[in-house]
Amino acid sequence: MSTHMSLPETIQNGAQLDDLLSAPTDGVVQTFRRMEGDLILLGVGGKMGPSLARMARRATEAAGVPRRIFGVSRFSRPETQAALNAQGIETIACDLLDLEALHRLPDVPNVVFMAGTKFGTTGQEALTWAMNSFLPGMICQKFRHSRIVAFSTGNIYPLSPLTLGGSVETDPPGPIGEYAMSCLGRERILEHFSRTLSVPTAILRLNYAIALRYGVLTDIARQIRDGRPIPLTMGMVNVIWQGDANAMALQCFDHATSPPFVINLAGPEQLSVRRIAMQLGELLQQSPRFEGEEAPNALLSNGQMAHHLFGYPRVSVRQMVHWTADWIRRGGEELDKPTHFEVRDGQF
């Protein structure tokens, strides 16, 4: 992964943040130079989708390859659709669970599948399973002649002893709660159709992306700012800059196989929630409050395979902590979408 990107001391506004999140690495540009055909991103309207789509557009332009890039979502926020259109993404408003609407989508050889449901799962279990486990089969049948890079989650793993350094891709799954079980269902359905239809597929187990407007560091900084106690039972976490996760995800088109290629997207460190809170508190000039004690296990992923294939993340934890504290202190935009990283019972 290229380290040529110049990192600012602070991120002044949303435009600068979006530019950093969508800056392609040399590896992404090389992947997009090799890639043949157009690209479609399903579920592009979520937290990661717009920056991922823009990175794909910038990498395509840097590679000098003509390519159409489509972005599909229900677009509950019309401003997201307008912004993507302005950036050269051809948007299509679509409910992917509508079979007729799904089949009207263009047949495109390269697919990023990132639609899913997490928060609000409790009370909407049926919709969660439909989105996370039924829809992937519909997508595989529609795009049976394509390569599919599909987002999953580290939540499919069980809580891991802190001494192990996080779950690796070959560890057996152990999902806790219906959300995590439905995400394992997603992976099993993708694997089934990858095998039976020979669909080259990559499955990306991500946790947790950091992008200042949201993320674990933003959650902790907000709790400090608002004087709310920080739960410590989930005492360790993984984080990765969203721009680095985007770059790794797009390079996975080079690795899509049948049966699926599976990879963790996570930062190289296991971070102490207590220590991170103390660092953020110092920068915010407010003392964090804590509740509970650290458990001997946590939801942790080991990202070594991704670092071997794609290089270390360009943005360090120290940089993310400083950016986040400055962003929160200056009243930067917040999506108000907590990660609920502290949840241990799988109830979202």
C-alpha cells in the first residue's frame, strides 16, 4: 500500500475528509488498470459506500481506463445521490429486495456488495435475515457471470481471548446474537453460490472503520465530551482508517475466487479502550469516566493477511486519535450512528 499520501495535521471540513477517505493507493490503481469492464456498488448509500465509490472513480481515472461506475441504493438521503452523480458515479435508486427492480440493474462484470442491516436488528429480525442472508443469494443469481467483492463483519467470530491476538480467517465462526448469525448466513449463501455457479467471490470481514463522522474513536470522544461513562467490559478493539479499508477492499478484486477468498480488514493493533479514552480525554481536556472492568476476551480480528497482501494502513492510530479529538472539539459533522462496539450479547 502506497505511503505517498500527505497527511494533514488536522482535517478542517467534510470536503477535505472525503478527499482523504477516497484517495486511492498505488495498489488500487494497479488493480483497476488490470480490471476489465464496468463496476457496480450495491448499497452505496451507507457509511462507507460514497467514499468507496469515489475511490473507484479516482482509481479508474488514474489508471487511464474507460469504465462506468454505478452506485445502487434506496438513497434515503437525496443529497448522497446528488453528490455521487456530481462525482461521476451513475446512481440508480433501487430496493434490492424487489426482484423485478434487481433484475433491471445493468449486468456488470465487477460487483461490490455492501448492502446489509445491523442496527435496529432487535425487533426487526425477519428483515435482518432477509437483507443479510436471503438477498446475497438473489445477488449471486443476478450477477452469476460477475466477480463479487462482498462486505461481511468480524462479528461472525466468537469473543477471543486477549492473549491470542484476534481471530484469524481460518478460525471457526461463533456468532453471538441474530445479527451476527445472519451475517454468517450471508457468508454461507455467498459460498454456496460461488461454488455451485463458479462465481469468483471475496468476503471481507471488517471491523471497525474510522471516518471522524462516526466510528469507535468518535463514539468514545463523544462520551467524554458529553460526560457519559465509557463501558470497559469490551476492553479491546480493532480500528482501521476507512480510506485504508476502502483501498484493501477494492484490491480484493485481484483475489476473488471460487470457493470464496476470505480476509479480515482490521488495523494491526489491539487497542485498549481505557488507554484510548485517556488519550482522547487529554486532547479534549476532559477526564473520561468509566464503568465496569475489562473482560478477558473481546471481539477482535487479526489483520495480518491483509497487511501482508496490501501493506500496512497509511493512517496510524495515533493520527486517527488526534484527528478525531480535533474534529469533535471543533464541532465537526457527526452521523450519530454509534458502532455499539461495547455490545457483548449481540443485541443491536
